[in-house]
Amino acid sequence: MRFTCKHIGLSIVIDEKLMDELCRLGSEHYPKEYGGLFVGRYVNNNKEVIIKQTVLPKKFKSSASSFERGVEGLRNILAGFLNESPSLIYVGEWHTHPDGRPIPSSTDSSALRTIAAHHQVSIENPLLLIIGVGIEVYEFEFYVLYQNEIHRYELEKKLIDQKVSS
Ligand SMILES: [Zn+2]
């Protein structure tokens, strides 16, 4: 699956299997929020992020409207990914909104700004995936913090779909 934010010229590639896995994890924790981190790599002159894996927190606090992940062990896990070849780095976060729309809350927005300013996982343009989880219904949107503004990505339609519709 490929998502693009034309306005700022950035895109995301994520495997459909990984997306399915995140939705399944979201359903398992429904009606509470759940989430994790993303590791991946930047390609194409840093214009494209390939999301390779999720890293799930060992400890977290969650409710129907909040999710706070612990940081225990994450530094070591991320160091391990960095040593792989090609190395994978922290690229952002994901969490669910049970029975909610995949739109960043004010807490979500400030969390992204905190990540961008944070020294340990310094990353200029952190990604955020929000999955709205209902009963067997999912709705998801990717966002990125870019020059202190939050931008949304659009799912790129596959070529085959465009052919069918034109
Ligand atoms: Zn949220």
C-alpha cells in the first residue's frame, strides 16, 4: 500500500499484511486503545518511508480514549534494528481510536511535536497512523509532522483500479 502527501511531496509504503496485523491487534484490544512504534527506512532522497515492522510496547496504559506506551527496553530494541543491514530506524507511531474517527486529537498532535523535539529518538518528520476500530470495521489515516504542521497522506489507488474506472 502506498500513501502520498502531494502537498509536501512525501510518501509511505507499508505492506498490506502489516496493516492487517495492526488492525487485528486493534480489534484484540477493543474497546480500549492500543498501539506501537514503527521502524523502517527512508529511500528516494528521504522522500519515501518504507515501514518495515511494528515494535509493540512491553508496558502500556490505555483506556477507550487514551493510550500511553512505556519506553522500557525500547532503546535496546531500536539499537538492534539500527545494527541490521540495511539498518532500520524509528519512523513514527500508530494507535487505535475505538469507535472513533482516525483524526489526531490535540493530545496526538502534541505527542508528535514532542517526538520531533525529543533528543533520544530525534526524527524531524515523525509519522502517525491512526486506525479507527469498530466491530469488524477499520478506517485508517496516516499523518506526518512537517515544519510543525500536521499533514495527512492519501492512499494511492492502484494502477489497475484507475484502468477500471477510466
Ligand atoms: Zn489518538
